[in-house]
Amino acid sequence: MIEAFKDEEIDVGIGLTEAWVAGLAKHWISLRGNNPEHGKKDAETGFEDPYRIVGEYVRSPLRWAVVTGRDRHDLGNLKDLLELGSSRGTVKVGVSRMGSGSHVMSTVLASRLSSNQTNPSTAFEPVVCGSLDHLIAAVNNPPSSESSPSESSKPPAADFFMWEHYTTKPHWSAAKGVKLKHLGELPTPWNGWHITARRAPEIAELLDMRLFPSLESGKQEFMHDRNKAVELICDELNYERQDAEGWYEEVEFAPDFGKVNLQGLDEAVNVLKKVDLVEENLTSLNFDGNAAATQETLEA
């Protein structure tokens, strides 16, 4: 979606907090470095933020499952990943793309697993795989029925990957046939989802007049009728009812979609600095379009 914003293909996006924050940081560092005029149009290039964070969508953290291939007998828990790295030297993590939530959270995992890890961003070697189906294939050996004996003995392309808990769970339970082994969990240390928009006066007007009221109306209806909501989740996402109920009980939507949760974004910036995905000397990012107000709040 970040590339779609840059190409002006979309006006509004709802996505993972860490991806939006990392995207803004990467954009400004690559363009002008640690410039105090972040969030303001560059008089020389005419270039500005491809998007701005305009509101909070889901306040509760996102639960990331850490999984590996079903036949990885050498991996049984999160600590085993460290032991694998010590013995083999390289642990490969499957990611959907560089800079994605699955990539960002793998560095957070590295930081949490080892307090002695001086550079969490290099603890695991990322392997770009794309979709969830491709990630599942990457952590499993090729099926012998579809490959030669020499191919079936090759090591998996990735040792593990991270994905949203309830989306991944059917693949390590009996619901869809066991394809994965569950190693552990890691919730995001920030609120899970934020709303972004292209910087344009007409877009700002549409947010206030149409998007935010529509989201609020949908939230009220969704949270008012629990049974209807659970059935919708089961039908649309093919969840088992137990999982749909679990997700419903855990999720907390933002109390006001039109307000930016600066505390949550500040936490994301600080954690991303610790895992070397945001420059340590970056002092501010423009989250809500009001650079003067947010810069003071987000001083490192």
C-alpha cells in the first residue's frame, strides 16, 4: 500500500502500525536525512509525505504466531531458534516482503529472545516469500511425491515465519490439516492498526464527512450483536467458531477513529529504533498532518 500511495493509486489505507511508521521513517531518511522539516513540502523538490497517519483503527495489539514446518523436530519453542543460530550460524526467517509486519516483528522477536543481541535486525536472515501459502511452503521440505529424492532432501527455504495468530492457527491444528508447528507468540508492543491518507484537502474533507462516520457506524453494529459478528467472521474468513469468538473477545477498536494515538505511535518509533529499523537520530515524524504539534510529542 505504501507504493500505491507513492503512485497516487489510493487515497486511504488501513494497515499495521509498524509498517506505516517504518515506511514514513524510511521515506524521509532516504530523501533528506534527519531534516527538522519532516512533514512539510520540500520547496526544491516539491516532494512531501506519500501519506500521513490520520487515525487509530484497532487499539489492541496484534498477536503474531511464530511457526515452523510440521516436521522440524529440532525446533520446539522460541529459545530453540537461538540455539539453532548458535550451532548453524544462520537462521532464516520467511517474510512477505522487506519492511512488512512479518519482517519488522522478526527483529522485535530477536531483540526479545536475547538481551545480548547487539543488532537484532541481522539476527535472522530474511527470505522474501510473498503470500501465506508461499511462507507455509518455504518452511516445509518439498513433498516427495512432487520432487526427486535429491530435491526432497533439501533444507527448507526458511526456518520459521511470523503471521497473525488466528489466520495461521488452522494450519497447525486439525482444521486444515497440520502443515505447521507452533513455536510461540509475540504481541506487538503497540496498538495494532492505524488509518492513513494521502495529503490533499479534498481527502481530509472526505475523512471527516464519510470515512470516520462510516467506520464508527460499522463498529457499533459489529460490537452490538456478538453472535452476528462471530458468524460473519466464520463465513468471511473461514474461522472455526472457537477462534472467531476468541478474536472477538480480544479485539478493541479505537474509541475515535479520527484521532491519532500519539502514545502508541511513539512506542512504535522507540521499539523500531531499538531494533535498528528506524534511525536513532530521527527525532520526529509527521503522523497527523500537524507537524508542529507532533514533533514535540515525539521527541526522542
